[in-house]
Amino acid sequence: MHATAGALQSLRKQLGATLRDNAYWDDAFEQINSDARVDWTVENWGSTTADYPLYDTAIVVDSHNLPVIAYRNGMPMDVPPGQFFTSFEPLLNAARRAGSSDPVPVHFAHSSAGTALIGAAAIQPFERDPFSKPEDFYVLVFAKHITPQVVAEISESFNIAGLSLDAYPIPGRLEAMLTDVVGNRVAVFTWPSEAPGTKSYAMVKGDLQAAGAVLALFLCGIGAAGAITVRNLKASESRSRYKALHDALTGLLNRAGLLESIASTSANSNDVDIKLHFIDLDGFKAVNDAWGHSVGDDLIVAVAHRLTDALPENAVIARLGGDEFGVVTIENPLLLPTLDVGQQIQVALATVFEIGGRTIEIGASVGVAISPSGEVETGELIRRADIALYRAKDIGRGVIVEFEDSFDDDTNRQAALEAQLRTTLTNGGIDVSFQPLIDARSGAICGVEALARWVTEGGDRIGPDVFIPLAERSGLIDLLGMQVLKKSLEAAASWPGISLAVNVSPLQLKNPRFVKQVTDALALARFDPSRLSIELTEGVLISNPGQARRAIDGLKAAGIKIALDDFGSGFASIGTLRQFGFDRMKVDRSLIVALDHDQNAGAVLHATIALANSLDIPVTAEGIETEAQAQVLRVSGCEALQGYLFSKPISAEQLTDAYFASGGCDRHEDQSAA
């Protein structure tokens, strides 16, 4: 009975430690709240379900418990997780209730494939913000199905002869109940109850002398069996501990192992410095995209070997997840190393890799944090290395950045600005301005573009180039986008006969409820869907064409028009224009500005508009500031014009007065001073 209880405890402890390691992770929290959440979660958790020993199922759900990814055995699940597993939602609720110091909820559950050990943890920073709301967290779920092979491994590892997994208790057999998160029975482990030696005793019970000898031998055997059991338990615990602290793919330490190593080193360092290096591989995503995850995994293993061979013997190397690694070194501040470890890392990874006959070239961005004499607490040291790494990645490829105290000033400013933005959005305080679109032939207003504006309580004007990326990083972009849309629809409802254009962030398209939210807003405002135009940039079409396709199809099915914004600033092709069936194309301002200083700009602009016209796509030109520019665009066949020549962005009231109030004029010649 004790061995079985130990086995169950070990299983739950292993899965709980793996979940904690993956969910309580700054990088995971940042990525899950970014536009890369799907690709990142598939790469780090979904694809590993194919052969990872501790789990065969990985699911990530959002704050509404809708799945972001759901993978089993390396493939997307074809059944919603809530239907596949019983007691799924109570498990998610338990995960969100658990504090950062509480045990991760790990229980058993029925599934469509049998009985599974399943656990869940809220994805959160290593040090949780005390003001964060657990109900807003995404949740990571790992599950391991208790197959006959798993039962056999438990039986062998814990020396439980005859162990089996059954639906109900079996008379005459010992049992250990497997329960779900709400305490309901899921299954039972059972094993024979016959005590060892019973038959031997029955055979010799007629001979007392022989019985005494057999009894003595039996007691010795029990002692030996007990010793073997204890040894097996210790070996099993050792194996479990190894798995919990090491990365299955590379054999290096994982994040939990690195944390333990830093803590141990800090406790024993007096006159030396602990130096932590966080490494992000430059160009790794391109390798995965070009040749698949199998080649990517081989490259990760090769990187692990390269780091192990190149770095000093006392360096502690870990794989933190995905394409991130960590290196801890001990350095004497009084001695200068012959070559900085960060430089050693970059030199080692700059040399090309030969993977399956392919020549692959990558690099490394490195963030460094130092703990003098081990004085910096482990969590703080990791936070500093994380910040330094993000700085290195922002600067560009192949950069080493060492943490500076000034970084915290920037971080604090961003955090304060984020808090202000969150409060503003909660109070509905984002303003919307409107810039008219002018018909190139008649000069009449034919539409407006809605533009988000933010003025803080202190009167500071924050530009959209600042607060929109901030909203994307902090997970506020859905709230911001819908607030702008609803205010725009409400205002434009009183402007008959013209279109309304609203910009959408690529992150909004990844929200599976986005189309429903837009159509609900249209219904609430009683706004004709055909008057609404959603403007998208080409970046989302290239990085996530599948998601863009689904969202665009849903919007067009509702009667909403789709416009390609900023055409000419990137790499959108004729194929892109055809594939997505845009209702309008907006020429980027850079092509207009070039008319004033580039003699070839007119030909390029004319060819761009001619291309759209040949595909029956109307063209709008933005950023027009002079009549000369407007004339070139009219001659080139541009349908609608937008820019300061006609009007700056103005409030809804100003636009109503200028174009729709009694006596107002609807021709741009009289509105250029608006």
C-alpha cells in the first residue's frame, strides 16, 4: 500500500514540477500575451507531446477557457478539450485559484482515450504582480495517459507485482483510488492481496522444526525484499528528480534545474560573482519554418553540444525552453578572464551547423546579469537577465547586453504607462478622431478613417505609435480595438452615405471571437456592415496567413469590407492581393512623399495604382499634403484621397459641423482649413 501511494505521489509530483517549470516563466507569460502566442506554444508545448516522457497532451486556454492550442501525441486534437476530458473546467478554475507558492493542481480524469493524469497551472511571471487578476491568466494543461505500458513501468519501478488499472475495485485485491479534481472516482489501481510466503508456510506447517527454519529464512527474505524495495524507491525517486530537473531533448538542466543550481551556488559564494547569461538563438524560427520541427530539434541538440564543448568546465548550462538557453558561471572579480563568456557563446554559435546534410547558420543574442558575491536573490537575477536579453533582441542580432540599473527605470515607466492605459480603457477614456476621405473626381467626402487618440489624466498626449504597441504587449489590444470600433460606429451612424474605416491589430485577428465581437458591435449600433471597412497591414498576412484567412472570410461573410493598408511599405505581392480578395488598397504615405524628391516615384506610384485597378481593387492614397501630389494621384487613377491637404484628424462633432450640419459644405476645397 505504501509503495502504491509513493508511486501516485511521485507521478503527481513529476507532472506538477513540469507544469510549474513551464507555466511560472517570464518568457512564457510574455509570449502568451503577444501575437506569437500560437506559434510559440505549438513549438514549446504542442510539438513536444509527440515523444515527451512526462506528458502526451498539451493544452493552452485563454481567460474565457477557449483553447489557444490543444495537442495530443504531436498532433492537434480533433475534439474540444472540455469534451475530451471530464472535470476539465473545474481543473482550470483550481489552477487560477492556486497562488504562486501553492501546489499545482494535479489529479486524474476520464478522457476519450482512457484514464489520464492531468494538471493545470496559470501562465504567469516568475514573480507575480500582486495587482494581477488570476481570472485573466491563460492556463497551461499537461496530461499523461495511464496506458498499459505506463502501468508496467510503475509496477517495475515501485516493485508492485500484479499492478493493474481497473474501472472499479476488485474483491480480494488491494486498491488505491484515483480521483479527479472534485473528488470523484476515476479509476483504481489494484494488486494481489496474498501475503508473500503463505504457500511456503502451508507446505511445511506439519514439521515444526522445518517451519522454524523456513520462518527464519522468510524473515530474512522480508528484510532483503524490504531493502530491495527501499533501494528501488530511492532509485525511482532519483530518476524522477532527474527528469524534473533536466530537459528531455538535450539532457541539459531545465529552468527548474537552473534555478536550483543558482540558489545552491549563491549560498556558497562569498568572494566571487555569479554571472547569469540568457541566450536566444537568432534565426531559429526560420529554420523551423523552412525545414520543420524535427530539424529544429536536431539543431537545439547540436547547440547544446556546442555550448558544452566551448564553455568552461565549471559553467552550468541549461535549456530554458524553445530556443532559449541559460549559462551560469562563477567569476573572480579580481581576475580578468581571457575571453568573456558571452563572447565565447557567440563565437561558438556563429560557426555553421551541419544538420542532416543542410548547412545552417544562426547566431545568438545574449543578456547578462551579475550577482556580486551572490548577493542578488535568484528570482531577481533571472529577472535582470531576462530584461537584458530583451534589450539585446530589440537592438538586433548578435548583441550582448549586460543589465544596468537604468533598465529598471525604463521598465517602471512602461509599467506605469501600462497601468494608466489599463485605467483609461476601463473607464472608456480612449478618444477617436476622424480623417475624411475625399472622392478624387468630385471632391466630396466619401468616407472617414477612425484614429485612436489618448490624452492622459495629466493632459499628456500619447501617440498611437506608443500606446498601441503597449496595448499589444500588455494584452489590452482587444479591449482597445473594440472600444475604438464601438465609438466609431456610434459616431458614424449619423453620417449617411459614407464609409467608415477602422484599423485592426494583427493580434485582434488571432482572437477566435473577433468576428463575433465585430458583428455584435454592428448590430448594437444598427450600422450597415457594408459601410464598415476593416484595414489590415500586410505583416499579418505573411506571418499568419491561415488565421488571417479565417478572420477575413468571417468578416466578408458578414458583409464587411476588407482593405489592405500601407501597400508599398513591405513585401505584399500580386498573389497576396488575389488570394485575400481585398475590397480596397491604401497606398502607403512613403510612395506619396517620394514624389517630391525621387524622379522615378511617379512611375512607381502609377504602376502600383494600375496594378490594383487591373484587379478591380479601388485605391485610396493617404498622406497627401500638396495639390501637386493630389493631381498626380488623380491622373494615376486613384479613387479616394486622404491627408492634411483636405483635413487633419478631427473630432466627431467637428466633422459633423464641417460636412453634415445644415449649411455645411461637402467639398474639400472649402474644408482644407478644418
